[in-house]
Amino acid sequence: MAADAQMQAPRASAVAVVIPTLNEEDSIGAVVASLPRDIVAQVIVADGGSVDGTAERARQAGAFVVAAGKGYGRACLMGAQAAETADIIVFIDGDGADDPAAIASIVAPIQAGERDFVIGSRARGRRELGSISAHQILAGQVAGWLIQLLYGVRYTDMCAFRAIRRDTLLALGMRELTYGWNLEMQMRAARAGLRVLEVPVAYRRRIGGESKVAGSLRGTIVAGFRIITTFARIALEPMRKGAAR
């Protein structure tokens, strides 16, 4: 009986963490080193063309580095494609602001077969003073309200910290290669009828470097434009036949 039970037990889901980076040499080594390796089988740093020591420090910390080329979404997609042996992909930023200890709670509902897509919410979690701006919180809330109006799924944030089954992600038909990637994933997951769960996550000040989005007026404007155009494009896009999990 024990042997039969062992034969019928489901295989543990292999988890890969994908970290898109751009000039994160001050933080990437510590981020990779802090990942819970009892849960995480593979770490992929998808580098978007860093001109500092990001790639080398990531390798020294034990990550596999992919030269992804320009674009946040491109890095995320290429990192997921490179994780060929993974069942579940966790996305986390390379600046040290996300808490890797939350990976267990983010992947558990997927491993249990209860959810298809789990996303962290900084708006609902503990935020270190100075870690995130008020307009970033507001943008996530507004996007969440609009997605709820369209698809009936409520989000409170566009947090990069998230987990999804690799085959599910690749089946979503992701196209956005810039900062609209996170919003596109949330919209496509909602319209495909995936079982979505949002969990509160702690958020800290970045270890080093400057935010590519909130660190400058230009970065904020460019990211905001990409997010708006991404929302409009997907909202107006006809539903694909057979689009479901």
C-alpha cells in the first residue's frame, strides 16, 4: 500500500525564478543569494543590456544569465522560455525590494492546484517608508478597477512579484515587450478565466541603483504611456476562440 501511494503521489512542481535586470550590480548578487533554494530549483537572470557588472555578479551568485536585449517584457518572456524544465515561473525584481521569503506563499496555491495565477499586492502588504510612490499605488488601483469592469477580476496592484505555470503563461499569447508586460499578463489572465489570487506582500526600499520607472520623470512618463497603450490594445482586442486555461 505504501509503495502504491508513493507511485500515485503527484510530482513536485519545479519552480524557476526569473529576474529581469538592467544595471542592477549593487543588488542582484544579494537577491539571487536570498532565494529559498529548498523551493527554487533554477534562477534565471534575464538581462536587458546592462552596462555594469550585473551579469557577472548574477553568475557568481549562482544564476543562469540570459542576454535578453532591450525591453522589460522581452526579458521576462525570454527568461520564461529559457526555464525549460520548470513547471512554475516566479517573477521577481532584481533591486532587492521584493521579499523572497514570500515565494513559498505565492507558489503554494498553484502547486496545490487551487489557483492558476498568483500575484503579490504591495498595496495590501507592509510597505517600508520610501519604497513606493503614491502615484504607483494609485496606478495599480485604477488599473485594477478597470480590469474588474472589463473581466470581473479585481487587482489592487501591478506588482512584478508573481507566479504562474509556465505552460499557462506561454499559452496566454503575451506580446508586450516593454513595461506594459505586467498589466498585459493580468488582463490576459483575467479574460482567459484563470483562477487568480492576489496576496499581500511586504515591500522594501531598493538595495541600490535607481528605479527605471519611478526614478525619473522621463521614466515615469514612458512607463505610464506604455501601460496606457497596453491597456487600450488588449481591451479592444477581440477575444480569441478557445481562450481559456
